[in-house]
Amino acid sequence: MSAQTQINVVLDKFYYPFLQAFPTLKDLAQAPLEQVLILWKGLGYYARAKNLHKAAQICMAQHGGYLPRSYQALLALPGIGAYSAGAILCFGFKEAVGVVDANVSRVLLRLFGMDISSKTLKTDLQNQANAFVNVANPFDHNQALIDLGALICTPKNPQCHLCPLRFACQGQNDTERFSLLKKTPSIALTQHYGVCVDQGGLYLSLPQKGLYAGLYQFPLLKEQELVSLPFIGTIKHSYTKYRLQIKLYQANLHDLVPTNLKKMPLSQLDQIPTSSMTAKIWHLCQKRRILS
Ligand code: SF4
């Protein structure tokens, strides 16, 4: 939940309502996906909600209604990668497993002067973390490393003079060399979307597959060049590697790409699952009084 939302906002608005709605894996597994997506609305990264739902169903079908306690079985669940599997085992089950997120990776690379060009860097980092973990208290050990990476051993200007690992750190004099991977540059895209309101209803598309599957979207316009419809405004939105510039126009039904279009009553729009991008467009339309 906190992948792109501040933790205080998550705790304030999302975490407890989600747990209240789905107090057990069984409740989550049996809920319709649409209900899960509605409670996730505003958090972004909807694939996580879908994976969580699917993982709960697999736990019910294959693990007696519990999360498995083995690293490999956790990795086999949708949405659970090395970091989550390690975190569940350590923080959930108190197992002596290294928890490797981006911050911990940086600490380990510098501390042990690891070979950043290694082809097996991910495995090397997990092995190093497992070897380094304090078996008497893996919980505090992993939490401390995560905090150290976030607060002291930062990507730029690490505060080595405050670091409790300084006495053993091999990378402290050349921290840049051990800094992880440059981010791949994002791709800028401009897309033109239509807002079509007709007799108290708004046309939205409901993709069946892809990133936004199951989430209502404003539809793309058929015409993506030199659009001559009445212009509403522009919003900016980023997802995965894309930086979108979204241009909005008042449109008629025949202007829209006709992919699984649904006419939704305006009064019910806050009760359907939508993406953060849709919420931003919705907000702009309200500001411009297009949807009132
Ligand atoms: S001494 Fe500096 S580079 Fe080494 S782990 Fe501590 S903060 Fe990071």
C-alpha cells in the first residue's frame, strides 16, 4: 500500500478499512475483485491489489488458508518477490532471513565492497544478507539495516561519520562506486482522452486485460492527432516508465475508441473501481464543471 503513498496517509485512510473489510485471508479470497479494487482506490499500483486477491485465493486452495512459511512457496505466490518473501518470513514469522530492499542493497554493496557488475547480483545480495543476518534477532537486525539505508547510508552524501558499521565498511571512501543502477529514463507520451456525458451518464471504458484491467478509465479518442474537439485541459501522470501528458476534450460517443464502453450514472462514480489517473481526470472535470 505504501509503494507510492505516504505511510501516514496509508494508515489514515486505507490500511484499517482494508483490514476491517477483509480480516482474514478467507474474507479476501471470497470477496469480488471489484470490492478489493474499490478499497484500493487512490493507492495506485492496482496490480498489487489484484495479486493480493489472487494470492489469498491460492493460500485458501493450496495452503490451508495460511501464508506458507517457506521462501520458495512464498515466491510462487503472485505479487511476492524476494523482498516481500524475506519480509514476511522475518517480520511475520521471525525467521533468520535477510530482507533486501533497495536501501539494504546499497548498504550491503558498500559495507562488503560487493561487485556491482556481477551478473548474479540479486542472488549475491540475498546470499550476503542471509549470511549477515543476526540469527538471535533477525527482526531488529533487518529493521535496523532498512533504517540505516534510508536515513544514513543514503544514495548521495551518506553520513558515514554517524554510521555504526563504519569500522568495517569497505566502501565508505568510494560510496558512488557502489551505488545501484541508474534509473532507466522515462518515456514521455501525449495521449488524447474524451469526456462524453449523456443524460446523466458518463462513458467509461473497462479494460479486460493489461495494467488497468478491471478499473474504469476515461476512453481514448479515436483521433490522436490535431484534435478539434472542445479542449478541457491537461493533466500529468506517471506510471511504470511512462510520463504521460493527458489532454482532455469534450467528446461525443462516436469520437471514443469503442473498447468495452460502459455508461455509468454520474451519481455512482465514487462507487466503482478506478485508477489514480481516472481520479485526476475526474477532479479536473469537476473543477471545470464538466461533470456537474
Ligand atoms: S560507513 Fe558509510 S558507506 Fe559504509 S555503510 Fe555506513 S553510511 Fe554506508
